[in-house]
Amino acid sequence: MAAPPKKTARKSPKSSVPFLLSQMGAHVSATFGDRIAPLGLKPYHAGVLSVLGSKAGITQQALAGLLGVFPSRLVGLLDDLARLNFIERRASPGNRRSYALHLTKAGHETWARVGEVAAEMQDDLCAALNDKEREVLADLLTRIVAQQQITPGIHPAYRRMGGMCGE
Amino acid sequence: MAAPPKKTARKSPKSSVPFLLSQMGAHVSATFGDRIAPLGLKPYHAGVLSVLGSKAGITQQALAGLLGVFPSRLVGLLDDLARLNFIERRASPGNRRSYALHLTKAGHETWARVGEVAAEMQDDLCAALNDKEREVLADLLTRIVAQQQITPGIHPAYRRMGGMCGE
DNA sequence: TATTGTTATACTCTATAACTATA
DNA sequence: TATAGTTATAGAGTATAACAATA
């Protein structure tokens, strides 16, 4: 529990890494939201598409557990995506209580489009950096994410206070 | 408007810089909120303390303009800070409509404490990086913030849709 | 009785407009 | 008439509990 003696040299608060990260995170999230709005999506929809893209057939309970939100919160969110024909709730074989969640063809295409948006954003965002610096930045951030116990590929905003009790 | 031809090599979406920044930003904001909660503050309170620390005597209108929020939103926020005795609304000399906002002694102390929290967070956050890497990270982020036209020291979350019309 | 998904309720946050008191 | 600050209202988002169907 004792804080390690080693301290980063104190800089102006405006250039502190936490503040810069918080600034950039808010900026990126807002910009991302603006850019996927024409697809009918909000950022949390995109996160669900992302998970379903790699975990086809997952149930709503399992998805809720993975994201760290209450299952009830997922209902409206999946309703939105179903209304847009991006996901399907298929009957689970052998258990009529649960659904197996799948991306539709349109869902896969939209998920790919979201990936393109992210790639465009990366170019805009890193306009001030050269290729080598972009790599360094991605590497440093990836190492921090790993060390901070953040689940790779899952956005921490889902978790905020949510999730079921057992955790 | 034509996008520059130069593109960053396409990586997995989970390691894209925008996604990593959004993840880290949410993580940092949440952690910061947890750590200043014992002071009776939310992150947006801290942002106001920060501005008042360097712009003593500013009016509410001016502060609202600086942060990019509606003046009405500031009212409750400043009420909170006044209730905690961290700020004072002093009479403006020569204009009985407006107040001059000032940090109290307790407000200055709390603002310093918030700075300490940020410094502690920087150490925790950068535990996976050595001193040189921390400097590099701060430098890269600072350059992106500058290039993206984000006002240094002002958190973009205030701006979201807020502000007065003329902008 | 336990579990899956859903609905219902209440609470926070905050954009916006209307208001008051000065100017 | 215009401006500084305030109050009021309404709508979005979401945590939590209660519920219905199935196991």
C-alpha cells in the first residue's frame, strides 16, 4: 500500500498525463459519436456490434456480463440495433428462455464501416505525429491499458456502477 | 478537404489509437471522480476550481463562455462550491448585476489537493512506463491536443452542445 | 426454486426557455 | 432595450426492482 518513492517530475496540471488523457478521451468519444451518428448509431451501439462481431451467438446475459452492465439496460440497446436490422435475436436451441445474438449481413457491413470511421479518425487525430510516433503512442497506451487491468476491446464506460452484484 | 493520402498501417480495432484514448479517458475520468469524491467534488467542480485559480474575479458569464456551457448550468455548480466554502461570489464594483468569482482560502487549499490527486494518479497510471517514456507520452498527447484545437486546460466535456449560440 | 429476458419506476443530469433585477 | 444571474420545465439516460415465462 505504501506509495513507491519514485515520482514523475511535477509539471503544470495542464500538461499532466491524466488530464491530457481525459481531455483526449472526451474529444475522441464526442467526435466518434458525431461520425457514426449518420449510421443511426451511438458509441455504445458500436461497442455491442464489436463484441457480437467476435462472439456470435452469445446470450444477452453473457453479453451483459462481458460489458459489465445490467441485462435490463441491454434490452433497449438491442432493440435499437434490431430495429436497424443490424442484429437478430435467434431462438436458442434447447432453451426457450434465452436468445442467441447474431449480426445480420447489414450488421457486419455497418461494423466494417465503423472500423473505417475509426481508421479515419486515427489519421485525423495523429496528424501532428509521424508514423514512428504513432506506433510509439499506440504502444505506450496499450501497455498502460494492460497494466491498469482494463479489458482490451471493452470500453470502461459500460462498467460504471453497472454490472450485476457478484464482482 | 481532400484527405491526405498518407495512412497509418491498419491495426486491429482494439489497438487503434482512438479506441485506446477513449478507453483511457473514461478510465481516468472515473478514477479521478472516485478520488476527489471525499473532497465533496465531482470532476466538473474541479475544472471550475482550476479556472478560478488562474482567473480570479471572473464573472459567471465569462466563466460560462470560457468553459462553453450555458450560464444557467453554472448556477448549481457554483452553489455547490459556495456551500463548501471553496468560492465566493463577491459584488462587482460598479455593476450590481454581476458577481466577481474568487476562490476562498479553503478553495485554494482544495485546488492544491486536487493537484496532488492528479500527480498521484499520474504515477499510478504510468506505472508501466519509465521516466523517459512518461515524458514522451506527455509530449505526444500535448502535441495532439494543440493540433486538434482543444483549449489547453479546459476539458472538452463542458462544451458538448452547451455554450451560447454565437460560435 | 433459479434463471432469462422484459417492463416499470425513480432519479440524475442538463439543454433550453422564461423570468428578475439591474443597466 | 439589453445584460447578469436565476428559476422552471422537460427530455434523455440509466440504476434498480418487480415481473412473466421457462427451466
